[in-house]
Amino acid sequence: MTSKRKRILSGMRPTGKLHIGHLVGALENWVTLQNEYDNYHLIADYHALTTNLDTSELYQNSIDMVIDWLAAGIDPVKSPIFRQSQIKEHTELHLIFSMLITTARLERNPTLKDQIRDLNMESVVYGHLGYPVLQSADILLYKGEVVPVGEDQVPHIEITREIARRFNLQWGIVFPEPEPKLTKFARLAGLDGNQKMSKSLGNTILLSDSPEEIQKKMRTAVTDTLKVRKNDPGRPDVCVVFSYHQKFNPTEIPDIRSGCESGVLGCVDCKKNCSAKIAETLAPFREKRAYYESKPDEVLGILSDGEMKAKKVAIETMSEVRTVMKIG
Ligand code: SF4
């Protein structure tokens, strides 16, 4: 007897080519999960407007992201890939959901507080306040039961659960209350030592970078500032390069730690080794990426297929929503 697999909704904003932080923080997890769950992968192109109103590169960024996902191992047959903007039901459900949560509740959302701090008050628009409401529509339109997220996104899943509860109580049970599934590996620090690797901070190693580009970028990576010369003893636990070794070169960790702490190992050699290991890990990815880049029609076909599958589910859900709400 087969049991019904739970459904997962996961997505990213298309802000450019993906980096190793995306691989570690999300993609590896998604690839594993597609064997246990029914996954739906959302390209959150409307959400991207909260950080950039210039849409001239939005389409190409979306295509680049599809290629990155496929190269990382997302199987589009198991896991449909689709753009939020192409499934109009997202905006319709967002509108209904926006009646089910108070502005006071949304103002208490901790990620809004982060955005206000980063942006300044004048740049905060309604879309920032409503971000978790649109995200709730993204998840619940597909009746997502599980959402893979980092720790910082858990408050959004709580808002989604509250909206689902409120809807079900008001009109009848349509939606599940999704559970967050925490991503195992903590987020990867940027080359500059910033806790977050991000395109806007210019501190990334892209999944598509060549071995030479990786080595060049690695030269700029922040290490232990107290280790000035090769023979100075270092503190690997405060070094960004060491954190990359932990992920991409785990078997050499004891040797690197002792070499760094004793001063036998210098940062230049350590960085070269780290670059080589990252390049080696990304080699199959680059190869698959080159394949998909050379097959634009195949990529568009995969996207169109994913959008057809997503649309079918979205229409079904909205039909249930309208029926219980008695609006046609
Ligand atoms: S030797 Fe390696 S781990 Fe130690 S501080 Fe230098 S780069 Fe970091």
C-alpha cells in the first residue's frame, strides 16, 4: 500500500546567478527532498520587486535560475518549476488572504523590522508589509504541507499557519497548516566575513564561476586578522576560509586546524587548497550548466511544462476557495 506523499513548496527570488550560499542553504536540501516529497519550485519574480523595481533583467534572471536549479540536480519531472507571475491565482489568493490578517500583526513580523533597518522608513512600501501574505498565497495555493526554510523565515511560516487557520474557520477547511522544515547547514558567510553571502554585497562565489575565478575571489577572503605572516598561529574558527573547508573539504579539517593553529600552514596555501576543493565540487554543476545553456528551447519547455502543472493545481484550489466562499 502506498501512502500519499506530502507536498512541499519552496522558492527563491530571481536576483541573478546563484552562489554557493544558495547551494548549501537550499538547493542541496531540495534535491534530497524531491525523493521523499512532491515538490513545487517557485520562481518568486513578483517578490523580487520588493528589492528592485527595475524589471529589465527579471526574465533573464528567472531563466538563469532555472538553469542553475537544473544543473544542481532538480528533476523537473518530479518537481515542477514555474514563475509566480505566470500563475494569476497567486495574486487573487493574496488579495483574499490580505483580509485575514491585521496590519498590527504584520508590523510585528521580525523580517519587516530587518528590512526597515536596512532600507530606512521612506523606502518601505506596502509590498514589504504584505510580503508574508503573498508568501502564504504561494504556499497554500499548492496546499504545501512542508516548507524548507532557514531559521529567519520561520516567522513567515507562522503567519501562513495563522492565515490558513483563519480562512478554514471563516469559510470551511480548504488549507493545511504547513510546517517549517529547517535547513540543516547554517548559512554560508560571504567572502568579506559578512554573515550573509549575497549578490548585493558583492561577496559571493557563483556556482557558475570557473576554477580561475574562484581562486581570484578566494584571494580576497577574510581570514584571521591576527595571523599576519605564515608562521603566526591562527584561529580557524574565526576564519571564513575555514568555514568553506568545513563544507567543501571535510576530510582535511583536522590537518588544516592543526596546521593553522601551529603556524605551519599559511593562508595563501590554505586558500589555494580551498579554491581547488570548491572548484572540484562544482565541476559537475558547471558541466550540466553548460549543457542547459546550449539548449534554450529545452529549458523553456521545462518551464512551460512546470507552469502548466502548477496552473492546474492553482485552478483547482481557487475553485474550492470560491465554492466555500460562495463567490461563484
Ligand atoms: S591558515 Fe587557513 S584557516 Fe588558518 S587563518 Fe589562514 S586561511 Fe584561515
